[in-house]
Amino acid sequence: MIDDIVQDIDLEKQLFAQFGLRQEVKKMIMRNAPVGGSARATVFINKEGKPHIYIQSQTRLQVADIKRIVSNMGLKIGVFIEPKGRPNYFEYEATKKFLEVFPGRKKVNAEDLVFYKTLVSYSPALAPIIETTGGTIKVYDDDACGKWRPGVKFQYRQITTK
């Protein structure tokens, strides 16, 4: 019990240090679950009642890797939260990668960057959860059929109004 509280406080400190967000962990859904070879995911609900996923890894992950992990877990997420002190991080890094491939291009638009945004390094990662598919969050398991098995029962769908 005490260890869980300490880990929650450590997570809050990491989120502030890495993303500049003061997220208060209200409820922990899944703590440090394996989601890849060296990647671990934590799913929590903040004080506003919105679930978030925090993924960290010892190896370098790209946005495409994070999207694949989240999809395999049975989650749908909103926009990725940019690292602290790096506004427009994804656009800047994608533009840099695009210009490495096409150095002669002067004007770069959003359509040009769609693919290159998936190549941007993003570890650790933080994103709000919009929906869980199937009512469970899956975790990575080398021995399981298909490498993914149910980890935690959790059902959520964000309702938007117009």
C-alpha cells in the first residue's frame, strides 16, 4: 500500500519533469505492465476523471511504435502530449526529418509531414485515452498466442458533445 502511494507520487513527479503537467493520480488502473521487449505502460485516472497512458522504455521509441503498442493494448488515444519546453515538438522534428530526405523543398505543408510525424522519437510517451475496445487492456506476453493477453478489465469511452 505504501509502495503504491510512493510510486504514484514518483509518477506525478516524472510527468511534471518530462511533460510540465501537474497530473494528480486519482486511481491507478495498471502499473508498469509489459507492453514490449523493454517498454512498460502505466494507465491511470487523473483528478479530472480522465484516463491517461504513460509509456516508458529503455530503448528509443518512435511515434509509430507507440501507436502500435497502444493499438495492441486495445486502446484508442487522443493527441500525444508534447515534452516539456518543446512546443510544436512533433511538427518541428517531422519537418527536420522531411528536409533531410528532400533538402531542396522550401515549402513544407501538413500533408507532407503526416508520414514523418510517425518517425519522430517519443519516449517516454503520454496521451489521454479516448476509448477501450473490448473492455480489457491487454499486456505483452511472449508465451501467449499472438503475444498479447488480457491484463486488466477496464471500460471507458469519452463522450463528446457538439
